[in-house]
Amino acid sequence: MTILIADDEKFVRYSLISMLKEIGIPEKSIFSSVNGEDFIKQLKRYSPDIAFVDIKMPKLNGIRAIKRGRKISPYTRYYILTCYPQFDYAKQAIDIGVSGYILKPVSPGELNDIIDKYTDVKRIQYKKINNEFENYINALSNKTISIGSGEAAYIESQEFCGVIIFFDSHSDELEKAKMQVLFCENLRRAVEPFLSRNTHFAFLTLENGNLSAVIGWESTANKNETDNRKSIILKKIVEFSKKMSNTELSITLFVTSVCKGYVNFMEQAEKLNSFSYLRIIMGLGKVYYLKDISETESRYSLKELAIMFENLTDSYNSGNYLWFLETVEKIESLLMFSKSIPNYPVLRAIGDYLRFSIGLAGNNSDVPSAFIKNLKSFGAALLYKKGNRRTLQEGIISHVKNYVKENYMSAPSKANINKLDNPARVTANHRHETEL
């Protein structure tokens, strides 16, 4: 909250500043003017939430100053300061939209009541404005309205910063959904006090289901104020990510740069979202900025490795064990023969990812051969964990048939079928049945 005091009496200014500090308003949020013209300049600079204006000032009296000021800062609540119980300018004050007038000397109780009333009213107003912003952002993302349509057009002139939020957990989908809802509810409550008429916050679901927290602000608003609010909201996102991360859940953040306009922001957000797999090798539970992510993405071998482990997770979660084992072999080939992949800390980061994504604990070796051995053991144990042997064998046969149709029917041959023997652990009888 920012407050502007306009009074040519030094004692009055200092008294008001002192009382405002006593009721909890930071001194850096209180500004003062000594005459009407200076008041107009300060309005342009700070767009305060509340202005206390002396009715009789040099150069420009209070009524005229407020009348001009409302055009410059229409959302400011104006209060007139006067020494006279019978206020001769009452009708004029009402006509220009003054919120009230206060008799000098002002008491701390009067100021406190004004601040409390303002806080309650603005909290409701800001929440309504923010809900509209969130609705517009999601409607634009879902392509149910266009950027130039009606009231949503103002969004294109705003500046944006976003955080792509990745939740990694091997808990079931219902439990993961509960974690995400809890995160959003807690963060929304924590951010609410820092919203304003110029600073907004929203959650946005991206195309692949990942969540983005969006901060938007008016480009013409006071830069110091918006920078401060944006910084606090970003800190809150990081704070709650760390607070909710535990042995069952890891939260990783990709932060966009400041973007001018909704279209530019969405382009960058979608780009970062498409790089989600890079967290696998960069390390979970951390905050990454565009520069860090772009540097990692440019390293082809690391990018390739990250995609392989993302495929490994997908194969595990979909129950496609042949795909799982085949992916392990590709990973082994890349790790054993590529000299451009630093074994440590990349393998440590991957081991951490596997623990959260598929529940593979203890694979923290930074030696490629040991790392791959653990993966193969995990895959083998996984196969035999799913029911009795007959069900398992039938499942393997079904997987092999589907795999052959998808990958080898263009040139079917025994040589191609033989490629499946090792990863699937298929016996001769099973191979014969598959060929049929």
C-alpha cells in the first residue's frame, strides 16, 4: 500500500507520517507533497492507494488538485484534510468523488479506520479483478476467445513472467492430483495479499497437463511497486515448492524471462514446457531459468539421454515392459560409448528422478555399468512381480506380437524377430508362437 500526503504545513505532514508508521505502514511506502502542483507530480510518479490532501494549499487548492488527480490516478482514494467543522466545499468534494474528509488534528484511530476500510474493500476488488484475469488467460489458452476480443484486449499490453511447475511422484494419479490441488490452494492464499489493481496471478494448465503459475502486470504501472510484488510472488512459489517437496514428491520449477504481451509469454512458456525432460539430467527440486535450460538443451547427447529416460518412465507407467527393456539397452549404449556425458552428477540426478518417477530407490551409482545393471535388475523384477508365471508369459507373447506388428512387419524375418529374444527373455517355444 502506498500513501501520499499533500499539506503545506510541515508539522501536519510529519504527524501523519508518524501515525501511519505506528499503525504498520512502512515509511518507504509514504510520500509527501508541499503544494498542489507537487502533489500532481507525485500522483503521476506513484499512483498511490490513498491520498490525504489539504483543502488549502499554495499553487493549487485541494479541490482542484483532486479533480485533476482523478484523471491521472483514478483508482486512488482521496481524503480531504481541513481545520473547519463546517466544510464549505462539501458538495464539490462529493461531486469529484472524494472518499471523505478529516478534521485536523487527525487521530491515529481515524487513520487506522481508513486503512482497515480501504484494505477490506480493495481485497474484494483485487480478488474480483484477478479472477477476471485468470478467466481471460485460460480462455485465451483454450482458444475460446481471441486476444483482441472485448475486455480481454488489455492483456496483450501487459508484461508477464511465468513458472512452469513439474510434479514428480510415483504415487497413484489420484494422490498426485490431491498434492497438486493442495499446492495450488496454499499458494493462492499466500499470494492474495500481494495482488493489486495492476498486479495479477493465475494458474494455467498447459497442453500436456503441466501447470504454469502466471504473473501479469500493467506495463504503465509504477515499476518499483510491480517489481516488488512480482519478486514476492516468485519467492512464494519457490517457498511453497520447497515446503511441499518430500520423500514422495519433488517439485521442479522452470522460470520464463519477462515477456511483453500474452502472445510472447505463451510462446516462451510452451517452449520451456516442451523442455520438461531436461529436469531429468539437470536435477529435480530446483529452480531453473531460461538461460540454464537453453544451455543444457543445446548439448545433444544430454538431451538425447534425458529423452530416453523420459521414455523409460513412460514405458514403466504404461506397463510396456518390452519397451522398458529395449530403452535400457539404448541407454546403456549411449552411456558406455559417449564421452560427452559427464557421469557425475548426471547419473546422480537421473537416479533421483527414477526414485520419484517409478520408485526405483538406491540407484545412486555414478559408474555407468553399475547404474545399468541396477536398471536391468529392476526391469527383470518388475516382469515377475505382475502376477503368476502363466499370466506373465501370455503378457510377454502379447507384447511381442504387438511390437512385431508395429516395428517389423514391413520386412518380417527371423532376423528381425531374433532382435527381441534378449530384452524380452523369450524362449524358443514363445518365439515359435510369436512367429505364427
